[in-house]
Amino acid sequence: MLELCIEARMSRQPVLGDIATRIAEGDRICLLGPSGIGKTTLLNVIVGLEQQFPAAAVRRRAGLRIGYLFQEHRLLPWRTLRQNLRLVGVPAHEVEPLLAQVGLAGCAEHLPDQLSLGMARRAALARCLAIQPDLLLLDEPFASLDPPRAQALQNLVGTLLDARPHMAMICVTHDARDAGRLANRIWYLNGQPARLEWDERLASGADVAGITRKLRSLESKVV
């Protein structure tokens, strides 16, 4: 589906070091690492928003569709949810079903500022799903939400992934519990410049405690 071939020399002031890995259909990757290490930068490279990296840094399958849920919802505040979705090409008859799919039935005429943070993220997720992505990028989707709302959004993401087994996901998070619930693969980014110190598929039934122990062992290393 997608191959990363990032080299530190590609950038004048490299945040990312040498990273070589592949993403396959059905990969559910949780990307962890210290704050400010470059996790968002890595997502931006994957989607093509980091102009300092050449095209050779990312090799995508022809026609690959990528949906990107940013940390901010980035909905147009002067447009209703219906209008925001129509702007990205959602047919009129599909707006309501798409919103219902993310738990926002009956909210089509709401403006983004009339929504809670969790609801706004759901609306932004609906916009991502509108393109029927092959790869879904989520940048800290559960941050700043209270535990019940974070859990509800996490359950929603899990349900959407189960319904689309061929869709891949990369989710930036700081919480090993997210990885334990959503991931079948872990990336841990660390170092100066940052590299993937952990890129491993999780065994079936991997528990949060085991993931946490591994993360602590990586965090204890001197960078």
C-alpha cells in the first residue's frame, strides 16, 4: 500500500532520521513517542504536506486515498455540517447517513461552533470517510476529551475499522491503552533525529500491561 523511505539527509534541519518501513492493508498502527519528537511531522510526510521531503520519501500505491483527521477539526466555521460535507463531494442523499455513521444523526444543519469538541471531531471524521480512504491518519483524536467521550470516539473508530478490514490506520497517541484497544502494530518514534525504535506487530491478545512495559523500557534509554 505505502512504503516509507525517509533519510535524514533529505532535510536541512532533520526532525526525522532514517525511517524505512511499509504499511499494508489492514494495518492498525498506533504511533507513540515523546511530545515534540516528530509524530505529526511523520503523518504530514506520509500525506505529502512536508514540502522539504522529496517525493521519493514516500512510495504510494497508485490511486491510494488518504483521509487525515488533524488535531484541529478544520471544518469551515461559517458552513453547516451538511455544507462542509457537500464541499468535499458528498452527494446530498449521503450526508445524513454519513453523519449517522459517526453518531451525529440530526446534526446536519449545525455549525461547527455549536458542537462539542468530541462532536466536531466526529464530524471531521465523517469528512475523512467521505472519500472512502484506503489509509486513515488520526492525529491525537482522543486528546482533550473527557474519559467517557474519548472512550466513545475510540469505540467508534474501532467499529469503523472492523467494518472496513482492508482500510489501514495510523493513530498518533500518548496512551498505551489506545494501542491495546485499537492497534495490531506499534510504532515508537524517538531520538534526535527521530527514528522508529519500535516497529512491531502485536501478537493476538497482546495486553496493555505488556505494551506499557515495552514502552517504559524504550523511554528509559538515553537518547
